[in-house]
Amino acid sequence: MKKTLSVILSAAMVMSLAACGGGSAPATTAAAPAPAPAAAPAETQAAAPAETQAAAPADNANLTATQKIIKEAEGMSLEELAKKAIEESNGKMFYGVGNSSRGKSALPLFIDYLKTIDPNYNMDFEWQQPKNNKIFDQLTADSLKETGTFAMTLIQDGNQIESKMVQTGILDTFIPKDWAEAKGTTAADYKGYLPLQTLNKVFMYNCTGNKTYTNCWDFVLPDEHGLFMDIDSEIVGKNFLYMLTRDDYSAWLHEAFDALPDDKKALLQPTINEMESEAADYGLGADGKYAMAWIKLWVGSYNAQTDDGPICNTLVDASATDQFGLLVYSKLRSVEESATVSVNNIKVAAYEDGYTGIGGYGYCHYLFVTDNSPLPWTACAFIAYMTCTKDGFSAWGKDMGGYSSNPKVAEENEAEFHHSTGGMDEDGTTVKFAAKNDRGYEWWTTDGKLVLEDPAYCADCAFGIGNWIETLDKYTAQ
């Protein structure tokens, strides 16, 4: 009954949203702070896009059975949680579900860790990765059981997490004590979901020809058709467009437009003028017309692809002269060098001197305990292991462009994988692949102008701006 009422209330809330005002706080949760204009301190890394959830109720009478366990677990160290997990799950089956298949790689490491405490411990496991964004349907169906199948989830798309999973009571946030301390806070004071990591998608272009891209508006000029994973295939791409309408990010677009030469401005100004009244209708801020113009031009021009892997494979080939894309940065790690294929055939736009405007966007993988979890203590311990230890994060740590939300783990991970010098020769002095030298989370979210997903803002936009985006004409590749 609790969840049925929550679903009804949540649906009513979403249907009541007519717009997402550029400067207003989201109607249902506390607004996330805008990215700082200067480099953020290490303890805030990867937290900004997650700081949107309202504080959990303090009264135990209002907590579910799983939430009561979580509240107790948030006062425990990883080792204390591990002992609880051993007691709860020894000899049992653990089911996890996530957008990332690497949860399957992290679970055996977690079991090995528990065996260092109790050598007789054993747990079987299964990790599922639903395709085509079906994870929300799967979790919703599982939530109808008194005791669910899935113990926890690793999930992306802040918009649907906010509106379909958290507001409906299906998923619960657990903040590990060790994680909170590493960030200089406490579980009680932290207001947000728990991100495992922030990932970035960045603008890259093939540099075998003479064309350059020095401004984010260059990507939406006439006859430009960037390779991009379709917003109907991966919804975080739509969240990126929502976020552009927030005051701070639309101001970035205005600033970049002002930096264009007059001939390019003349090509784009009619669309910006056209969007002025639209932006006012949706309650956006003073620069909202620039955001809506960029969105309209982007949706009407990008060459829709089904996955980032093929986009990367296309761009690094010498034959892809003058093509560009917006794709996951980590895909460069998988490029196999040959006579015609090389990372040196591309450039990361934001790394180039003189580049102006947004360099890409960032979104999180979040960790949650299901509210009807069959193994809530084990779920909490596994989540703490992934977010508080380098080994727990190792399934994801080898990738550039994926930043642990724990500053201590991020530092240890960089010390092992050297992403900042990933394009250097072995002598550490000669740049071999400049595009693979990851400049890190702090650089990307400041100088690199990475647009960060805010779940509450995206949920606020989904009805108004989301419906408007659905009306836009898309480019059909010949």
C-alpha cells in the first residue's frame, strides 16, 4: 500500500510540472549547487551531481525495515559491515542488477575480501544487466514482492532514478561511514545519492584534415553532423540537454556564442531569436534562448548511433576526415593502433588551446539498496567496499574519464593507473597520445566546462522541456 500511494503521488507530482525554470530550485528536492567557477577541493569531487536528494526522515517510526538497517549501517566501518554481511549471507545467493556489467567483476573481489575475515565464508552470486533501459521496469516489478530478488543496484539516469525509484520508495540511499569521512562529512549531513563514479562524454574530432572545432557552437553549424548515441537509446544524453537550460550552463553557451566570429553568429542568430519566446514560456533564465537554440540545432543535426564503441572506431580511423562525435572518453583506451587507426587521428576539443564553451557532459553511476532487499547488510557492505577501497573500485578504475566519488580512492587509483599521463611513452617524458592524457575531474568540471547531471533538475525538466525536445525534427543520415 505504501508503495502504491507513493507511485500515485509521484505521478501526480510529475504531471504537475510545466517547466524547469533556469534559476529556481527543483520542486521536490533540494537544488544541487552550481559547479564552482574555480577548482573544487578534493573532498567535493564527484559529489555535485548527486547532491539533490532530501534528507532521510529522522524518526525511526517512519523508516522501513531496510531503512532502519541502513541507518544503523551508516555508523559502521567497512570491517564492521563485513562481519554483518558474513553473518547474513554465508552460503546464500546474492542477486545484483546494474547498468554496468562490471558489478560482476567486483563481486568476486568482495567475496575474497570477506574471506580474509572468515576463510569459511562463501556466497554465490548473479549480476544482471538489462538492456534498452529496462532496468527501471525490472526494479519496479521486483519491488512488488514482499521480499525482492535483487539486493542492490548500480544504476544511471538521474531523472528516472529521482522520479521512478526514489520518490516511489523502491530504492534507498546508503552512505558508508568511511566514504563520508573521506569527503569530510557524515552520513547524516550528506544530502544526496551515493555515486560510485562520475563518467564523462566529451567532444572529439578527427584531425587528419584541416578542419578544427574551436567553439561548442561549431558543432551545430549548418552541415555539421556529429556522431552521437541517440537520446532515445541512452537517456542520459537527454539529461545532458535538460541541464543546458539551467542558468549556469546556459550562461556558458551565451559566453561561447559571444566569442564566435561575426559570420558564424549570423548563421546562428535566427535560431536564437526564434527561441527567445520559447525560453520565456518555459520559465528559463535570461540566457535560456541560447540553450534552447543549441538543443534544437543539435537534435536536428546529430547522426544517431546505437553505441559509443562504433563512434570511437569511426573517428580514430584515418578515413574519417573532418568528422566529430560526442562520446564516452574511456573508449580511447580500447583503440588498437595500426597503419590506418590511431588515437593520434583525433583530438579532444576541450584540450585544444583557444577552445571555448562546453567540453562535454558528466553523469553518475549511483548505488542503492532495494527497499525490499533480501540481504540488506550484505548490500551495504558491498556498496561500502566498492566506494571505499581501491580494489573495490578496480573494475572501473582502469578507465580514463571515470572518476571515483571517494577522493582517497581516486588518488590511489590515479597512482596505479596514471591516467593523467596515459598517453606518455614509458620514459614518462614524451607525449605519445595526447588525447589519452586525462586532465581529471577537477579540470573537466572547471576549465573543461563539463555539464554535470543533476537528478532533481532533470526530473523537473522532463515534462516541459522533455516534451518540447520530443517535438524537434531529427536529422536522418543519408
